[in-house]
Amino acid sequence: MCSHHPAGKLMNSNMTLYEASAAAALPKSRYSANEDIAAAARKLLAYCQENEWAGYDPYDALNSKLFKALPLLDSRLPRLALTQVLKRSPINIRRLALVPKTQNPKALALFLSALLKLPNTAVENREDLIRYMVDRLVALRSSGVSYWSWGYSFPWQGRSILVPAGAPNLVCTTFVAGALLDAHEQRRDERCLTMAAGAAEYILNELYWTDGAKTGFSYPMPGLRGETHNANLLAAALFCRVYKHTGEKKFLEPAVRVARQAVGKQHPDGSWFYSEARSQHWIDNFHTGYNLEALQSIGRDLGTGEFDASVRRGFEFYRASFFREDSAPKYFHDRLYPVDIHCVAQSIITLLAFRELDSGNVRLAHSVLTWAMQNMWDHRGFFYYRRLRVGTIRTSYMRWSQAWMLRALSELLCEADASAEPSRMQEPKAVVQAC
């Protein structure tokens, strides 16, 4: 990369934040590094298989059978309170609260994407596991909905609404559809393409909205008109992938309109609020990563460079704001704690996705993993939830932690091959200019 590139300046100015720790932590050769990563992936994979891909979730409190046993508890404030107690507790009390382990469609989607990338050295029965994941996603589609769509395996209480278990939502559906497209692209599985295209139809027909100059996708339930940037961009990116495979132009205009709107809300420093709602003006690691990857995906699938400047500016902010001096990824841009395992995984994925923008990204991604293995890895084969200023929450969460980390490990193991691919940034084409 040329030294005059803005990302090159960022790398040079921030090198001291991680260079020494990364150099000391990384194995002596790429071969030995990959062997260590493959060993961790095998152990994590074995743990997930032993648990039948089911587990707890930070937000699964409302699966508690206490609500059925004690109906007086089943109201907004007790739901919010129990959710926060279980999420924040340093001790996992879900068994006492009668919360069962469940299979979550989003977790299965992440597992599917990881399995498609993992080398044979990390997984032996790949074909059987891939078929299993696809079959389970078919079985776990949202009931009572004519479209292919998916929701979480637990109900969850928002500030003002209760989202039922299994109710289709935008984010879960986009992740499942994206994994199905991964399977189609690698295996030419028409069933997976059909399901992904059906999910895009659901989002277009049931969730897409316009209000004058404003536009977006309803989240977390149909009819809600907020500006949650990661949800909007994930859906726009899915539309572009489906368009690339099906040629259905009806997905183009909504995707480009939503993407342009989100880019218009990007701050001068490259950041985004989680949402434009006043109560959601925080800036965090993994949702910023979602935004950047979605814009990269849109540019790649439509063959346009329209969003390149936004992506570069956003990545420069990401790279400069979300890593501590010891390479631990921060949850929020302006706070050192908590260190959340989802941020660990997304940091690795985002750094590798934009390795062409900064020659230090691969080294930092390895250093992030090294920090996580030293501080958040349990020898039984899973990753802890969070490191706090005082103490660690060691609860194992299948979707939030293990599925995301398996996906991150798969990306690291693919990094050597991926680094040889040509640049993903392309020149603009008429398909976007016409929208």
C-alpha cells in the first residue's frame, strides 16, 4: 500500500499501540500460527457439537419457565429486570431460573458460514455438518409466515414492545440468508438460493418503507420506522447479493437508496450512531463493523466505487478507536471496558475484510486472537462472554460467543489465500448511477 494513502498514515501513527505486543505474542511462523488457530477451531467445534449446537444467550431470560409458573411476573418491568440480571450476572443462574438451552437460527447461520470456510485440518465431517445446518435452518424458519424468514429462539422485551420467540426479524433473517448464499456460491445449491431470495422478498414486501426522503427497513418488527444503520445496511447488502444471483432489479433501488441514506448519516470522523433515535446514540465496535462490511459488499456486488470514500473514512475511525494498547478490542469507542467476545470476533473479521486498506491489519487480527486466547479462552473449548474492569463473566453463550468466534477463526485460517485476491474496490458502473 502506498504511504500517501490515508489508511497508511493511520497505520504508521498507531503502530505503537500494538506492534510490540503483537510481535511478542504471534508465533514464529505463519505455519505454526495456523496450526494453533486450527487446533482452537477443532476444540471449539467439538464443544459446539457436544452441545448439539444449542446453548444460552445473553438475552434469553424470557425463555424462563418461571413466567409460566408465576404469571404475575409476566409483564414489561419484570421481563426487563430478569433479562438484565441474567445478562450481567458473573454467575450463570439460568438453570435455577429454568431457562433451557436452544438452537438459534442466527448461530446456525454463523456455523454454516464458518464450516464453508474451515479447512479440512479443522473439520473432518464437513459435508455432513453443512447439510445438517441447512436442514436445521429449514426446520427453524418462522412459522405462520409465507416467506422464508427467521427469528431468535427466545422472546425479548424492548423498551416498548415484546418480540415473540421465532418472530421473523430483519437482522436474523439477513444473517441466515447470507449464510445460505455462501452455501450456494460454494456448492451451487439451488435450494439455498431459493431460500435466500425468498428472504429478500419478505424484507422487500413486509419491511421496506419510505416516507418522503426517508427510507429504511422495519426493525425489530414490521411497522416500526426507525433508522438503525446496521440493520438497514445488512438488508441493502443482502438485496445486492440476491440481485447479483437472480437479476431481479426490484431489489436495486431500495438497496441503493438505503445505503446512500446511511452514508449521509455518517459523521465527519467516519463513525455512525447505532441508531438515529436519541436514546441510541452510542458508537460501538461490532455494529460499526457490520456497516463497513455491508457497504463493502454492496460495492463489490454492484461493481461501484460510490461508497469507497465512506468505507475508508469509516475504517480509519474503526482502526483508530476500537483497540486498546494490548490489542484487546473495545466495545465502545470512548471506553476501555467491557471487552466483549462478540467484539473480539467482529474485530478479527473486519480487520481481515479490509486488509488492503492497512498493511498492519493481519498482524493486528492475529494479536486480537492471541489476547482472547490468553484472557477469554476456557480449556474446555469455549470462549467467555466479557472481561470487565473487575472480573470476568465466564458464561458460555452459543450464538453471541461460540458461533461468532468459530466464524472469526475460519476467516483467519482463510486469510493466506484471501490475501492473494485482487482488490475488491472497483470503478463505478451504470447500474448504480441509474438508480
